[in-house]
Amino acid sequence: MGHGGGGSSVGLVQSAVKAYNLRDASNWWHDVNDSPIWQDRIFHALALLYGLVAIVALVQLIRIQLRVPEYGWTTQKVFHFLNFVVNAVRAAVFIFRRQVQKLHPEIVKHILLDMPSLAFFTTYALLVLFWAEIYYQARAVSTDGLRPSFFTINAVVYVIQVKFLFHCLTLSPAKRSFWSRSLLHGSKSWFLNSALQ
């Protein structure tokens, strides 16, 4: 019995050592997160991916325009144009992220980081509008109320964002810093801001 008890305490110590070593294995993220070289690689890879999506959207826009130029700016063309703008701006932000972090006044940085997200919202709200129009036309229902709804929803979202930016502009620097950190961590641009702080 005494021999079995000693064996279990040795096993317990070995398990504790293994658990301790596993804890150290998770420190790789801190190494990557604290490394400017890794940050550069990750951000340049993201810029490359966003740039590729922007190029595809631009090629699609040009293809559609060459195929049917007589229709002007259709919903589909506007969708591809907005997709191009959103992804090109995001690619530029990831390429020039260090310069973006140093922009002053700070409100300019917020606008530059938040506008692609707002344009992304508009882009995919436009996609919903496109499919709603197709659905309504297939059912021979009037589409008159769809576009005003699209513009109203977008206007509300943009007004809220502008009010938020004016509110941030009027805060004292200490409060602005607190709200910037807490609100940006909840938005899509939190990754960029937290990685660069």
C-alpha cells in the first residue's frame, strides 16, 4: 500500500510538470503578439488578401460595364464599386498601419478606421436590396418602397456614427482615450488598434 501511494505521488508530480510545460507552450501567442516582425507579416498578409478582393471587385465592375454600358449605374455595379472601395481602403490601412496609428487629431484616425466598416454595411445592405428587388419583381410586386427603406436605414446608421464621432471629439483627452479603447475593442477595427498599442 505504501508503495502504491508513493507511485501515485510521483504520477501527480509528473502530471503537474506536464501541465506546467503546457502552460509555457501557450506563450507563443504572446511572442507573436509582441513581435513587430510578426505583426508586419500578419498585417501585410491581410493587406494582400484585401487587395486581392478589391482587384476582383474592380475587374467584375469593369466586366459588367463593358458588357452592358447602356444601363448606367445598376445595383450590381454599385455593389462591386463599394466592394472595391471597402477592400482597397482596408488594404491601405493595413499597409500603412503605423502611420495611421500616428494620425492627429485622433478623430481622423477614427474616421479612417470606421468608414470601411460603414461602407461594408452599405455594401451588404445593397446586396439585400438587390435580392429583395429580384424577389419582388418575380412576384410582380411593386419595389417602390425598397430603395427609400435602404436609404433610410443607411442614413440612420451614418447619423449615429457621426454623432458618436462628434461626441468623441468633444470629450476631454482622458475620457476620449477611455472610450476609444473600450468602444474600438467592440468594433471590427479593434484588431488593428489593440495590436498596435
